[in-house]
Amino acid sequence: MRFLGLMLFALILGGCDKYAMVEKLAPAEVQAEAKSHIAKLRSRDFAALEAELDDSLKGKALGRKTLAQMADAIPPGEPDSVHLVQYQRRMQNGVTSDGSLFEYIIGGKSIVVTVSVDERDGVRKIVGLYVHPQQVPLEEQGGLTIEGAGALQWTVLAATVAAFLVSLVALVKCVRTKGLRRKWLWIIAILVGVGKISLNWHTGQLDVSPVAFQILSASYFFHLAGPTILAFSLPLGALVFLSRYRKNSPIHAAAASPDRA
């Protein structure tokens, strides 16, 4: 049951489809362009690939020898799956930069390929190309895996879920309380958690930030190309509201009194 609750919590905060969300962010033409560059590398069509390189890379960082080494690192055969794991677009000084990170699963092996393309005056050129073989697929490197989880992980997980639920319950009660004075102030106080304790789920590293704020006092960050981070804050506003919400409390009396509404 605890694991089911965790999954529901993760879906609420992180979305349902980890690949579709990223693929929606990247323009289809950018994805097709990046895959075309990777296909040229896999087929060892180095001449065609070199024609797409920025001048600063030709014969230098991405010389023919380096391209051959990258191609050798990719197993032969058709991919079992190809997923866009990360995408970023930046626009600065008239230059549009598209960075795409793909994971290819070929013969059960995971290969991460990063393609960076800059566009200047309508001309697009490769400014970065990297191949990183992985020991295990990215999906197995991230996420909240219960195998090997210790007391620290379970404690932070329980605190994160509890902080989120306390904030959510308080928010619902506050919104549904009729005639509550300064309701908007109560809502803000409930929404914002104070301080922040973060845990890298895999390494067990804790980070404490006394001066920090979180919406609904909890967060869950899961990226296939990075660590999984759980964080919770003290739901101070929510706790104060709930403690005063009980019957015959000042806040309940204020809600019930037309003169003070």
C-alpha cells in the first residue's frame, strides 16, 4: 500500500508518461534532424556528417578518428527502442541552440547519444555530438526503487508524503470554509512550505536549506538522465490552520459569525 501511495504521489507531481512529456516539448523537425545525424554516424557516413559540422569542430574535436570511435561504441543492428530523454532550447544573441539526448537500446545495451545543433542566420550546424555507452538502461538508474532503500530513504519518503497530504487537506478545508476572514492569506500560508530537506534517493545524500519554500510542502524530481530527488518542507501554515480549525476554535467562530465575515 505504501508503494501504491508513492506511485500515485509521483504521478500527481511528475506526470504519467515520462517519454511523451519530453517528446512534446521538442519540435518534430528537431527530433528528426537529430536522428538523421545519429543515423549517419551509425552507418559510418562520415563525409555526410562532416558536412553538417560547425567549422570549429571539423578536423578537431570531431575529426574522422573521433567519429569512427563513436560509431564503434554503438552496437550494430536495429534498435529495440529509441527515446528522447532530454531536450533543451536556448535563444541568445540571434542563435537558437537545440540540445537533444536520446537513449538507444540495441541488443539489450543502452547507448546515450547527445546532439547539439546551433542555428545562425537560418543555417543549422552540429556543435556537439557525444556517445555514452551505459552499464544499465537509464530507466533502471533513476526512479524510486525500493530495493536497497534504507531507514533514511523511508523516513524522508514518509515525511514528504505526509507534508503533501497535510497541506492538501488544509487547503481543501480552507477553500470550503465559508465566511472565513482573510481566506486568501490562509490559502497562501497553506500553499507555501517553509524550509527544505532534500534527499538524493540513490546516494542517500541529504541537503538542508532553512531558507527555502515549496508549493504544498513537497516535491519529487525524477529525470531519466539524472538523480531522483525527494524534498519536503514544514507545512507550518497548514498545521496552524488545522489546529485552529477544530470546532469552537477562533477560526471556526469567525467563519460562523456573519458580523466578522
